[in-house]
Amino acid sequence: MAYFFFTKDILKGKQITVFESPDGGSVARDFTYIDDVVKGCLGALDTAKKSTGSGGKKKGSAQFRVFNLGNTSPVPVSKLVAILEKLLKVNAKKRVLPMPRNGDVKFTHANISLAQREFGYKPTIDLETGLRKFVKWYLEFYSSGSIKKGSSSW
């Protein structure tokens, strides 16, 4: 959700906080566009074994499977901010701080091999493309009067 809050604050001229790793390096995340996540969820559902027969009669236990759905391409958060600045045509007011020691990690990276094997999961939307779609939606949604600017609901 960082991109949502960053976008909102950048457009309002508010300062955003960008964390760096304890060694001063970039913090990176494996950002995944929602369409890719939905495709993965549908793929998992479409390939699950049935636990009920006709009429809803129980045939057996529901199949339990866990899939990691991601983009497999960690991107520095600073690059996310740079892309948002370019798309929004606004320079962000950044405050760079060391990452808090609350159990957060320097980077995330999805291992999607099981989902690839089981149902051919393959993310197709890169970060810049996804952010372009998001920014277009955000600007249309929040400028259309759907939500009054300054309201507490966003």
C-alpha cells in the first residue's frame, strides 16, 4: 500500500518517509499488480480438486494448498518513488530514515515456482506499467468527485 499513501501525500505536498537498510542501502519490495494476483487466485481455484459432488454432498476434505504469488522482481522503494514522481509530474518531499528494527526485512522476493508448476502462474505487469495504471485510476477516481478531497475516508 506504500504507493497509495505515497501518491496521496506527494499530491498534497506532504513529506513521505522512505526507509533505507541498516547498512545505508536500498530497501526493496516485490511489488505485484492486482491483475496478476487475481490471475493467480483464479488459477489456484480452477485447478483445485473438488471436495463436493453434485447436490453439494461432501466427497472428502477440501484440498489445502499454499501458493506464493508475486512478481519475482524486487525493486528499490526509491525507484518506486522516482516512478511516481515522473508519472505525477511532482517532486516528492522525501525524508530518508533507517529502517526501524521492528522485524521488517531489507527486501522481499516471491518464490512462485509452485504456482508456475501447478497452474502456469506468470506475472505480466511490471512496476512502471502497474503504477501508470494505478496513477491513471487514482487521478480519475479522486478528481471525479467520488470522494471529497480532504475527507477522512482516504
